[in-house]
Amino acid sequence: TGSKEDPFIIETPEQMAKLVGFDTNTEGKYYKLVADLKLNDTSKSDWEKTAREWLSGTNEFAGHFNGNGYVVSGLYYNTSFANAGLFQYITSGTVIEKVGITDASITNFGKKENGAFAGSLVAMVTGWNLEEFIAPKISECFADHTVKIKSYSTGGLIGGSGRYVHIENCYFAGTLKSESEGYIGQAIGDLWYDKNES
């Protein structure tokens, strides 16, 4: 039913893709991962040559995603038009917890003026124009040494955000690079906000 006691179950890459790319009614709903997800076969050293890119939509996730200690591997982007991350966009009130990212290759070579963002978990946090904004929460998540990310705004966990995000008990141990003297951050690549905000 999507309640806290009875969350929607995610156990395949196809179900994850549907959630991230096409489910437009996630606010207040709960989702639980019950298996490791392999988005691409990363068993060979040149796996990126035949990899399929992850999603390139504009859908916002606004629910509660519990990774349940499982890992998503094979996340791949080599794009100039998509903000790149397991979730492209999250917004006010979103919670993502207990999920790991491994064996990921994320490159967004879009231009600064197009707002190029990339992060292992989230490309960009939206909703900063909302009057009542509840800071999203990222908890007990990681991206390990097998993750590499390159973009104008490059974050280990989140590419960019216009408002505060609660990040706790998370780490990034991979490689970060920036295009054209952009922004890099181990947690968030680019954080912009109203300094008069309380």
C-alpha cells in the first residue's frame, strides 16, 4: 500500500526504473529495496563500453526510500543533457537511507549554463522555491572506491541543492572530477541558498 508498515517492494532494476523515472505520485509513500540491483554487468574491466545509461527524465522523487542495506551497482551515465544520479531529482521531505552505490561510472559533460549536475545518489535537489520546505534526509548511505563521477557540479552523494539537506552517517570514497572549473564536494557538489534564511 506504500505505508510505513506496508511499503512498496523494489527487487529488480525495472521496478527501480519505474519508481525513479515514471512514478509521479511518491509524496508520503514508502519504498523498500529487498535485493541488490545490477543495472549493468560490471564483471569485466571494460564494462562501460557496452553499458546502458540510467534514466534521463525530470521526475521528482518525494517519498521515503529504504535501501535496507542493499547495494546498487553498474550505474552508468555518459551524457550531456541529463542530470545524472540514481535519483535525478528529489524534493522537499524526501528520505533516502541505507543504500550503497558501487561500480558506477557517471559522466555529465553538459555545459555550465545548462546546469550540469551529477551525484551517485541524487543529481539535484529541487523545491527550493517552496514556502514550506522540509529538508531532505540522506542517512546511512555510501558510494565506495569503485565509483567515479565527473560533471560541472560534482558531488559524491548529491550533485547540487538550493536548500539545506540533512546528511548523516554517509560516506563517499570514490573519484570526483569537475568540468571547466566547476564545483566539487564529497557530499554535495554545489550548494546555493539564501544566506538570510533562518
